[in-house]
Amino acid sequence: MNKGIIILLLLLITLSCNNNGQQIEKKTILKLSQGDFSIPSVHGFLYLFFSVEGNKKGHGNVNILHDIYISYYRNTYEDFSLFLSDALNQKMIFKEKECEGHDISRFKVNHIVEKHYRELSLTNFIEHYCDKEDENNFVVKQKYNNDEYLMTILFYLFINNYEITSDDYIGKYKVRKI
């Protein structure tokens, strides 16, 4: 076999082994999509991450995503849970226009954090960036308070089925395995 083909096959195998294929669990999507959105959702305090044009990520909450669904996607998706699944699993890219008028923070993925995510196991990634509170609960270390850094850490935890909340009073980001 040609060396070029072997190298190409090894590269493809390596790329397929990355954590990029993570999926938000269906039960989480179903839980988030339920309720009466004429009032704020009981899950509105959770950080949810999605892709935005310009190679950015965005974060908002389920209420914001429901508003975007109603404004732009209700004729495209049969129901909110299907839309939510595509959005949270990074299968769609929101236009900047769709984000305007909503409390959506946008950021570029920090390359240092991305490198750590690709090189470390998920357990080691969490140990590097978080302090453990108990078996399933963590807090992002205070030294990672730069927005791009912090949001990238939270994004990678989110796509691995961790629930993200913030404690505004003490300025901590809490992470819990779903």
C-alpha cells in the first residue's frame, strides 16, 4: 500500500476518534422543550450553547431559543424539540440577524482550551479547569474568568452533557453531570 494512503487512513481514524461527535441526550432535549413558553421556562437558568455564523459559538437559554424558533424556524421544523436538537448538537448555524434583540453572548472558541480538550481525556479536562464539589458537581476554577476562555470551557462541558448554571452572587459557574 502507498505511504500516502496509509497516512490518510490514519488521519481519518484519528479525526473520527475526537469528541466532536458528542450528542446532547434526547431526554435532555425533551425536558428542555416541554412547557408553556408564554411564561419563562423553569429551565431558563441553564446555559445552552449553539453555533453562530462567523465561526462563533453563542450561549443563551431555552426561552431565547424558543423565541428564535417561533420567529424563524417554526415552518422548517415540525416541533420545538427537533429544532432544539439540531441547535444544541451544533447541526445548524444561526445567522447574526437571528441573534439580534436577544441576550445571546457570542464568542470564538479559545484555541488553548480547544487544544486541551482534544489532547486530554474528559476527566482530565474537568480536573484541569474545575474544582470538584462532590461526585457529580464541579465549579469552574476562578482563574478562568476571561470570557473567551470561560465560555469555551463551558461549551466543551455542555456538549459532553453537563448542565451549566451560574451563581451571580458569588460569581461561580456550576457544572453538573446530567
